[in-house]
Amino acid sequence: MADYWGVKRIGQRMGVCESTIRAWHRSKGFLMYKRTRQYLKPSWYTNDQLVHAWELSRCLSDRLAEDARRAEVKKRVTT
């Protein structure tokens, strides 16, 4: 399991820029948190397990949204 320290490195891991990672954290619940290394100031941190958990939750969220959308379309068609 790899550790990722700092928004720049986390962005590299995810293949996006720093501002996108910050936006995902605010709007999509991307799993990262402030953590302190010995004698250093707090820095954003995540790891492969947290990234994987976030990706799984996004899959579920997207599926539920799609199911709700289909149910709404079906409801409009049948009424």
C-alpha cells in the first residue's frame, strides 16, 4: 500500500491537477485528511486503500443515481 503526502502528489496518483483534488474532496467526498509527519507541519494525506474505498463508493453512488433516473423515466412513460 502506497502513501501519498500533499495535494500535488495525490493529484499525480489520481491523474488530475491539485485544484481538481481539492474540488473532489469538497464536492465528491474524496478521502484525504490532514496528517502530521514527525517535525513537519500538517499535510494532506491519503493512501491506496482510501482511494480504493472512495472509488467503490463512487461506483455505488453513480449506480443508485442511474437507477433513480431510470425509475423516473419509467414512471413518466407509464403514466
